[in-house]
Amino acid sequence: MEYNQQDFKSSMEIKWCPGCGDYAVYAAVQRALPVVAKELNYTKERFAFVSGIGCSSRFPYYVNCYGFHGIHGRASAISTGVKVANPHLSVWQITGDGDALAIGGNHFIHAIRRNIDINILLFNNQIYGLTKGQYSPTSKLGMITKTSPYGTVEHPFNPGELIIGARGTFFARSLDVEIKLSTEIMVEAAKHDGTSVMEMLVNCVIFNDKAHGYISDRENREDRTIVLHHGQPMIFGKNRDRGLVLDKDNMKLKVVELGKNGITENDILVHNAENQDTGIHMMLAGMKMPEMPVALGIIRKVNDKTYDDNVRDQLEEVKAKAKVHCVDDLLNSGATWEVE
Amino acid sequence: MDITKRIEIDDVVIRFSGDSGDGMQLTGTLFADTAALLGDGVSTFPDYPAEIRAPQGTVSGVSGFQVHIGSGIICTPGDYCDVLIAMNPAALRANAKWAKKGATIIVDADEFNEKTVQRAGFATLNPFEELGLQDNNIIMAPITSLTKESLKDSGLDNKAIVRSKNMFALGICYFIYDHPFEFTFKYFKNKFKKKPELIEPNKKVLVDGYNYAANTHAHANTYKVISKKKDKGTYRSISGNQATAWGLIAAAEKANLPLFCGSYPITPATNILEELAIHKNLNVKTLQVEDEIAGICTAIGAAFAGNFAVTTTSGPGLSLKSEALGLAVMTELPLVVVDVQRGGPSTGLPTKTEQSDLSQALYGRNGECPVVVIAASSPSDCFHYAFQSGKIAMEHMTPVILLTDGFIANGSEPWKIPSMKDYPAISPPIVPEGDADYKPYKRDALRLARRWALPETKGLEHRIGGLEKDFISGEASHDPVNHQKMVDIRAAKVALVQDFIPNQEIIGETGGDLLVVGWGGTFGHLFSAVDYLQKEGKKISLAHFNYINPLPKNTDEIFKNFKTIIVCELNLGQFADYLRTKFYNVRFEQYNKVQGLPFTVIELKEKFEQLLK
């Protein structure tokens, strides 16, 4: 179906703070939806946006399709219900680092484990914004916030490691400012059958400004991130002169410079997003600055049967074999007796 | 009054007890089903431990199953038993308190020795004397050794042979109560379809048990319950949880929508989920999700997407679902939450019955958060009230909490099978495509229900959620006056359900000396006690409630013409307190019991007789 960006904008006034990274993700979604609708031949009424609680979770109000603004942490469970109830829908879950990884951690990992066909946009700004500045499960160790005036004393989650650890079938990462990359990822996520998690590294201009400044900084972005493409060598840098190899002595990824020590493009690892084995994907998702570039793009995309398909197939299979076809049959099944 | 004599003629209560691995639940069920086939009134009550297999031979591992059969209306499993079958000393020790004075005690003599008697915690080597049973009719049947003898040529191994000793005990009971074998034989044939080598041995042991009793004159008399004519029709036996599951399926069928159940296993509600999972062929989707919260949240998502959504739980699970129930109230989506009540608080008494979740069901949420509360009152009427819960949820666009309890959920009784053509249609207010007028929170005048616009319907795209809604558009609104209006209208919508439920019935005269008020699963016991006293000419009536919120329209009327009103419930007085908030000028006496057990008819009669003096 042919749509333009305006078709997916609701009339609601957007209430994020000026300069919030969520605007950029919103822009990417507005660009992605018409493409998804066209490529998958979806009509607008097939899209449903479901969210939990947090700044990003206001998102469904701003998209002109079916929307459900849930309660804190439960977006994954609600979207699971929506998708199983009507597998025909394209379900998009909007969640944040608090919503998905703290209060909703349980539902989040189980949605991924089941591989239910929903697209999850995980807005990670490493802070609680809506409650005005407390640390989140992704806040860096030692970060000073309102509830950690002397610095946090707990290690953060790396969402990618969590998702791949739960054998997620699709994991991608983008930066708020990389609208084009975000759009591409969203289209691929929509096409992927199964749980697609897109970690969106977003800035919180008020409570955690420059949360991802080290990598989003325009000057150094290309040197500090690597955009992965399936089938392409893992090369990055402003001058495309650095790449990733596997250091076989330590079984770790290592940055090398092309042209130095006889290294050529042939020595560089080629990204295989479709590898069922989670090992290398885990390493890529876990790369941390400043030693390693932060991986962006689609890190993992593997095929597996989806939960909603399995539910539907089992239903059809059981129906085909059943001798009981209606409630009257059911009530009269098994041992019964007549009173004359 | 001499109950024992009366009961011996009209009805009999048998309690089967043994180790939780001894197959007592099955033995009791087979006895009950045969009685039901003969046309007797039947009520059963399993009494099992929380542990699946506690240490053998200890009191904590004893599992019991009580069966009450009779010619008249049998609506309780009986207070105390006429016959107690105890497969070992521990079972005897745990169950002796349930034996009537003079009851027949049948024990497996092979299991009574110094070691087992000590293991069961007896202080002496004469357990019968210790329990004060020495004057009872005690039948010391060598059940284990006779079962071994009976099957010595069967080719089965020792373990399998010993396992069928429960059938020997059942055979003894079949002799005493003159039960035919056919139904049980048919059961074996079905049950052991895949292990046909077990069919004949089980039949043989059952018959040998029967013959043993006949030959040894184990019992001075045999009894036969002469069945009274029942309503013509087809009958079956049904338990409360099964009936609940079927009632929900029936509501989905009448609404022509798929049934969606998101749930998490919890005693004693689990077998509703299990039962629903079997019937996928009837367009039932069951999701065993990661926790109670996911159970209700997947259901809410499914309701938004247009399925008839339910979630099933017990007390602690209802606590976990509270926040999400608020979301369902705010989004005004149809949802049925089944709470099979058990003993609380906290983990409490998971396998025992109680009615102590009433206040939680009525009030246990943040904000002004009314839901419809309905309670079923017998195993078979769980079907009707589950159906009604679905009808009200879908037609009034509201969450409904259906309260049952461990007693009626696990108990079973014969049920005249209804025909779905006699059940009303269910017409949820689904918005058709192309309705230009659609506003998410516009309501109909009759029910104040908003309409249900299902995702994938062209032109009805809308957003709803947990934030307060604008009165018409449903968009998020923080307007103070709008909030008041919305709080009022949500309350009014639930109150209006009153126009769609039947008036409260009174069993007996509409005025008199004593009105007994009950609700939910205590019906059988209250009815039996009231019925007995009515037959003695006492001016006593019963008002037993199924619709709790809202209450039936005529509720205040029925309280007017009685000298005394007593509210009986298995908690500290939650329904009585609720009634006091509604009818502040009525005086309500209370009778409460919180032991994890049902009332006994005897204790109720005593209490009522006191008040009638």
C-alpha cells in the first residue's frame, strides 16, 4: 500500500523535551512505516503500537494507527497478547531501558525466548527521564544521579548481550542521530519473522545529556562506531582504514589497521548476521569504547519458527483432528447417562 | 434428633484415605460416578495435601476423598462419614476425626504393624483404642496380601500388583452399597487403552474385593440408596474447574469470538488452564506465560485485539494482577478474571478452601476502580456463572472477577447437561467498518458501555491506555472536571449491570424469624442446614448471593421482613461488612469460619437453632 509520512502522524501534540533523542527515532519510524507498508503490502490499520511507561512510551499517541499505552514494564506481555489474538497485525512495541530491563525484564526476556513476531524499539538513554533523573539498569557504573548521589555501585546491562543470551533472533542497534540507519533497521525488523529488538541509543537532553556523546559526536562517530552489514567485511573509521579480526590467542575481537603489519581486507572478519551460533554476535554486541568501536546495524538476524505461527499451526492441527466441534459436543463428550 | 439413622436410609458418606500415591482420588471418583449413573444425588470433595508425595506412611502424606451419595438433593459432600477406608495407620490417624460415631472403619490389615503404627505417630500399638474407635465396626481386611494373591498369576510385577490394591478396597465398598461393576469395567477399558494388560487384573481385583466382602460377611448389612426420580435428560459428572473452563468456552462460542486465556499455574486454579488447553479445537488459545502479571497483561492485549480474553488464578495471583486490572478498568475492555479462592494470606493454605478474597476482589486496586464481581456456588453452576461473567464483560465492556473456591473447584456433582440453544446470545458492541461516528469513549445509554473497535478495522485507528481518558475522544486528559466525570461514569457503568441481572431469590418464606445470608461456594452447606430446619417447621429462609457487585436490585427489600439476619461466610465477615456499607440500617449477625475447611451442616444447624430459640 502507498502511504506517506504524514499518514502515520496523529494529531496529538508531541510532548518530549526540545532536543530529546526520541524525536529522531520518531522521524525514523515515520519514514520506515510507508516503506514497510509498501514492501509487505500492509494497510495502515494493520499496524498496532504498544508501549509501557516512560518518556518513549508516549510514542503510540503520536502514531496514527492502533495504539495501546500500557503500564510500567508490561509492554512485552501486552504486545504478546495483541499478536497472538490477531497474528495478522504488525505489532510494534515501544519501551525504554527502565521499562524493558528493570520492571519489565521478565516479560522482555520471555517474549524474546518465545520468538513472538513483534518489533521492539528499545529506547536506551541510560536514565529514568519521566521520573526526573534516577539511574537505570543501563546507567554506567559510578554514574551520579538523584538516587545515586555518590555514584551507582551496580553494573549495567548491555541489552544486546541480554537479548542474544536469550537466543533472540534479531538484534540491531542504532543511534538517535543516525536516522537513515535507524530507518533501514526498522524496515528489516518488520520483515523479520520473530522478535526483532532494536536498541536505540538516545540522548536525554535534560537528565543525561550526551549519554552517548562519546560515540555520537559528529567529529569522531565513524572512528568510534562500526556499522555492520551482513556479508560485508567489518571495516570502519573515517578513512575506512580499520577493521576487526579475531585474536585467536585470546578468542577476542581485536581492532587492526589496514595496510599495517601486512593486514589487508582479506584478513578482516566478514559479518554473518545469519549465523545461528551466538558466540560472535555476543562479542560484537559486547564491544565497548574506548578500546573497541560500538557496533551499530543488524548484529543478529536468524530464522526460526515464531511463537504466533506455532500457536496458529497447533490450533489448525488440533481442529483438523477433533471430534468435538462445538460446545454442545463438548458437554456431551465422555461419560454421560440418561435419566428417563 | 438422630441424624445417623436418617442418613443410613437416605444417603451415605464414604471417605477414602491413604498415602497420596495410593490412588484414593481415583477410587473415590469411581465410586461416585457409579452412584451418579444409578441416579443417586452425588457430591464429592477431595482433601489432598500440598505435597505431591510426602513421605510414605506419614500423616502429612495422607490424601482423602469424600463421597456423599443419596436419594434426595445432595449438595454437600457430607460433614462426617459413615464409612472410612484407611489404607494405613497414618490415614486412620488423619481421618478418624471425620468418622461419625459408630462409623464403619475399613483398614488394610497388612499395613498395620509396629513399624507403621509408630511411623504414623501413634503413642501406643493400639491405634483404634487411642483414637477412641474401639466400639466401631472395624473391618481388618488383609487388602495388600489378598491383592497379591489375586494377581499372583497375572504376570504383573510386584509394584504394579500392589498399586491395584485400591481396587480391592473399592470392591469391598461395591459389595456394601450394592454397586454394579459395568461402569468401572468400562473405565478400565478406556483408561488402559495403551496398556491393555492392566485391564483384566484391575477387573479381577475389584471383583475379588467384592467377593471377599460377601464371603466374610464383612459388614452386617448392605445398603442400597433408592434413587428418587430426577428430571429427565442427559447427565454427566462435572467438577467446578471443568465447569468454569467450559462456561468460558461457551461464552466465546456465543459471542463468536476466539477465547484467549493468559495464565500461570497456581493451586487450586491450574486445572482451568489445563482444561482450556485441551480444547484448542474450539478456537481456544491458551498461553502459559512467565508470571501472573503476564497472564492478565497478555489477556488485556488480546482483549484490545478483539478476543474474548480471560485469566485464571487464585488469591496470591489476584494480588499480582491488581495493577493490570486497573488498566482494564481504565481502557474499558472486556476481561474475565477467575479467582479460585484458597486459604490466605500469602501462600497460606494452597490446597484448602476459603472465601477471604472478597474484599480484594471488590476493592484491591489503586484509584476508584470498580469491577463486576460474581461468585459461583456449586461445582456445576460454575458453568453458568462463567458464561454470565463473559456475557457481562463483553456486553458491558468491563472486567469481571469470577470468584469460585477450592471446595467447589475440586468438588464434583452430577449435572443435567444444558443445551446451548437455551443460552442467550452474547452481543459485544463491536464497531463495524466505515462507522464515521466512532469515538473511542462514546457510550450507549442503556449500559454506558463504550464500543469495541478492533485493530485491523479500516478507519477506526485509535489510541487507548492507562492515562485518564477524555470523556468522548478517549485521548489522554488531565482535565480535573473530566476526571471526575470519568470516575463517576465508570462507577455508574458497573452499577447499571444491576438492570441486567436477576432479582435475588429467597429459598423459603420471604419473611420470618431468621434469614440466612451466604454467597459463593457455601451454598450446599447453608441450603442443607436451612432445608432441614424448614422441614422441622422453623421460620428460616436462605438468601444466597451470586451477584456481589452490583447486588441484585431487590436486595434491600429482602432484608426487611426478618427478625434476625445472619451472614455466614468462610472469612472474618467480608460480605457482612460489604452489606453494612450498603444497608447501614440493617443489623447483620455473623457466623464465620476460617479453618481452610467448608462449613459443616451440623455446626450451621446448631448456630441457627440457637438464634431461633
